[in-house]
Amino acid sequence: MKNKFLSFRTFAILAFVGVSVVMTSCKKDDPIEETLEDGYYIKGAGTAYTDAVLMDAGINEAVQVAKAGLFEMYLPVKAGTDGFNLVVVEGGVEKTFGPETSADVVIAGEDWQINETIKQGTAGEGKGNFTVAEDGMYHFVYDKTTNIYMLIPASVWEVNGQQGQMTMSAFNKDAMTWTFENANLPAGKTFKFRHSLGWKVVIDETEAGSADNIFNINTNFGGVVSGDTIAGVTSTLVPGGGDFAIGAAQAAQFKIELKWTKANGFAAVYTKTGSAIVSAQSWGVIGNAVPTTGWDSDVDMTFKGNGVWEITLDLLVGEIKFREGNGWDTNYGGTDGVLSPGGANIAIAAAGNYTIVMNTTALTYTITKN
């Protein structure tokens, strides 16, 4: 009986092992990676996204609504050959795209556009990687309808309405920050964030179906400011959104940080550094000779007393005027150092750093190259 029991036990063990082998064999054939859902993705060793990440739906700046087949994304890219790819998944089928054609396109600020050289071309399956020559933040845009892509440098950001560029942190694929110190935001002040010194990039001015047959990309963020200086001030970041408007509860001086992270993309952080400076009167310089703002908005001057206002800034060849209160109701042009209400634009003949002094009492001005 003992021998029979041992034989049965041995048989049972062997049977169990056999079942285990069969079960293990079945598991081996199961898929070990999840299939990406249909969509448009970015993936590349030259970015933080070594695993594919879904692109955002693109907004047509001409009408400020999402455009079918348009996708965009901000991402830091490391210079070199690694770069990244556009990964398209349709019907469960995954395809990898790179630049089929590529050309440098210089955009010089015309029609409110950026001032930057961008890469533009068509995408093709299996055509290598999208690459950059310089470490930095980039704005990648792809339009399915036209098969056009754009790779737009986006390392230069400014707080438009404060008239100054933000300071960029050291390059990091996973997180970057742009900072503007002591931004004066009294109640009623408006501003936006924009990159590359412009508001948009025109992709196609002839595409049917768009407003006025124009198809543009936003290069700015607007939105809504909320909270207060006690609990904290926050804002949304909407591509092409309306001006941020400061209310009485938010009025202060701030360190403004535009932060990008791999997990969340861009977010704005406001840290109060002092009370808002409010003056009964304000004057500023505006014109296409001002490199960061052009005719869009004023560069604020500093009040020195007795009707005297002063500013030191870089200027381009072009023209300027003086405006009160960031509007055109009261503005001065002039000739030969004499101001006149609504007068002629004042010419700047040579680029350089200048100190400008205006006297609203004596109606005079001086522009001195430093």
C-alpha cells in the first residue's frame, strides 16, 4: 500500500508541474505592452518624453477655436541627433514620422508675427528625427490636413504689459522656469505672456474653411487671474486667451514665474514682493523702434518730478511716440526736441542704447545715445 501511495503522489506532482508549464507557456504569448490609443504623440531621446506623450489639440489663432487635425506641443529639446519623432496611431496602427522636407524660414515680425527663424516642412513616415541645433524650449506644431510641421524656438518669453523679457533658467529636459522680478501690477493693469517677441505664426493664408482663409498658430498665453494677495494669486494659461486683468484684490508687485514641467506643461506662479505702485499719471514709449513691444504696448517711463519722465532702453532703427495711460487719447510726437499733441512719429536713425527724457510741462524731449 505504501508503494501505491507514493506512486499516486508522484503522479499528482508531475501532473501539477505539467499544468504549470502549460499555463506559463500561455502567459508568454500574452502582450506585455499596452497599445497606444489613436492620436498624435511625441517621443524622443532628445526630450523628456522617452515614452510617447499625447499632443494638445491645436488652436487656430484666426478664430481662436480648435482646428480639426491640428496638434501642438511645447517641449525642451536637446541639441544633437537624438531629437524626437511624431508618432501617429490610427486604427491601432502605429507609424513614426520625421522631416520629409525641411527649410529655415525667417519671420521678422510682420503682421504681428514673431521675430525668429523656424524650421518648416512636411512630415514623412520613417524619415529620421526632428532635431535642433541649440538646446532650448521649442513649440512643435503639426497640421494633418496640409502635412505641414513647424519647429519654433520658444526660449525667449516676456511679460507683455511689463515690457521686459523674462530670465530663463538653465536648460533641463524635465523642468524649466522663466522669471520676471518685481512686476508692478496695480488694479486695472493688463498683460499676457508671449514668446519670440510676437503674437502668432501664419501657417497658411489660403486654406479654405478658415476665417478669411487664414490659419495661424498662437505664440502667447492669456486667461483669467484669480485669488488674492493673501491666499495667493493664480491664473489660467490659455493659448491666445484674453488679457490677464488685475483686480483690486490682486494688485501688488510680483515675482512672476512661468514654469514648465514634464508632467504638467506650462503654469504661472505669482509671488508677492511688495505693494503695487500707483501713480495718478503714467507715460510710456511706443513704436517699432522698441524691440520687445513695437506698436503693441508701451514701455513705462519713470517719473522724476516736475513733469519730467525718463527711461533708458535699447532701440532699433524705426520710430517712437509718447503715450499717457497706455492709450492713444493723449499722445505726443515731435520734431527737433519739441513735443506736440498727436504730432509726427519721432525717428530713431541708429540702433543702440538710449536715455530718453520728456517734460510734459515744458513740452520738450531729448533722446541721447549712450
